[in-house]
Amino acid sequence: MRRVKVISVNSELGAGTRGAGLGFDAIRVAAWTKGSRYFKEHPPLIIQSNNDEVLDDIETAYSVKIQFIVEMYKKISEAVVESMKKKEFPIIISGDHSNAGGTIAGLKLAYPKETLGVIWIDAHADLHSPYTTPSGNLHGMPLATATALDNKVCQINQPEKKTIEAWEKLKKLGGISPKITFKDLVYIAARDMEKAEKFILKKNNVRIYSVQKMRETGIQSVIEDALKRLAHCDRIYVSFDVDSMDANVSRGTGTPVKSGLYESEAFSLMVALAKQEKVCCMEITEVNPTLDNKKNLMAEIALEILEQFTAEVEKRL
């Protein structure tokens, strides 16, 4: 019998602000406070990261902590492969969004001959590379590793040799590169992108469903259109960054952006996606309780998303 498998990844090595590594613990506290049995019914596999390495003075230009993130990609991908071999439905609760690159790698390595689709629910495009990044933070690069994108046309940086070597390892993890193409990718709620990312999105005609579009046409219409665009994909991975929600809601995260999803919209969207047979994995990320001035509200919302999404998935397993 198939079952949901919760995987916790506490790495915040790719974030620009400390604290996202505490996201899983904050969600677990929210469960205890609520009296939820979610983690008792779904005991998590814990993938540890030595986040103390953010204090290490060994650094690489235009790719903060990339040498450690290569190791995290390997750990995450191996856990996802093992979960998929067991015919489980992995739900990943991760610190920062750089970890999603490891998840995508694991899904592709588990089914190398199948086409993987990605529904990226995020305020940001996460398509930078060391050649284009304005910050050097790897949580802005996971989809570039998945699509094997350098985007040297928009190059503003000159990465050093060890940065390039580590970057190539991320792109080529498992010997499959790229893991997805731009035809396999759609965005929901993306609204804060730099020039280099906009160039790639336009060049590849990547579909972005804005929050306004969703409100005009309805959530179900957006999902139906997204699934039509991903009809060629055998499996679909859903990645939910909490900053996809409006800044008034997502205060407990590192990069809040205005004009995002309301709580009720996020709940409805994720429940609707959980019902789709091709959806095989979900990740929720970037909960940072150290930035939450509303008494763990961000984690409480994340828990509600997890509970509702999981309940729907379990109906079809």
C-alpha cells in the first residue's frame, strides 16, 4: 500500500537570512499547540544539515556555501529516490528553496526515462546562476540547476574556478542534465524577478499564472490550463514557497513580496493540486520563525497546508 512519507530537510545554507533551518521545528510546535497528530501519523525522516557551516569563512564568489549545498543535493536526492522506490508519496519540509534542486534530482533519478513536470508556486523565479545572481544565494538558483541553465547572455559576474566546478556538479548530479526543460515548468504567483530571469522566461515562453489571473478565472481554471501544458509529463512535482502568499500573511519568511496569495487561496490551490493523479511529490519551504512577529503564524499556516494536502493525497493512494 502506498503512503505519504514526510522528509524534513533543515538546511538553510542557500538562504540569505538565517533561521529557515528552524522551519520544521516551528511547524512541529504549531502541531503540538493545535493538538494535531500529523507528525505522529507521518513520522518524518530527518535529513540533517550542519547549518553552523554558514559561519565558516571558506567562501566562494557568487555562490554562497555552494560546496556544502552539493552535499545536501546528494543527501536529498538519495532520500527521494529511496522513497520513490518504496512507492511512497514524499512530502518535503525544507529550510530554504535551494533544497528543491535536490528533490528534483531525486525524482528524475528515480524515473530517468520519464518526463518530470514542475509546478513552482513562488513569488520568485529562482532561475539565477552564479553568472547572473545579484546576491550569490543558492535559494535563487534551484531551477537553473534543474534546467542546466547558465544564462551567460545575461552574465554580470565572473565566478571563480571552484565556483564553476561546484555549479557543474549541481547541474550534472546523477549523470542526468538537464533534469527538466522549460516546457516542463509552470509558475503560479511569481511576481518578483530580475532582468536575467525575465529574459529566460520570455525566451522560453514559460507560463506564469499571476495571482490576479487566478482570481479572475478561478483556481480550477488555472490548474486545468497548467495540467494541459504539462500533459506530456509523466509525473508532476509541486513546490510551494510560503512567500507565494501575500507579504501581510508571509511575514515569517526571508523574502516576503506584496500582492500574493491569501491563506484561503493557498489552501484551495494546494488541495486542488493534491487531487491530481500525476502529482507525485510536494515540497513546502522557507518558513523562518525568527522573522515571524505573529507568534508562529507562518508555521501554523504551513501546517494547515500540509494537513489539507496530505488528506487529499491519501484519498487517492
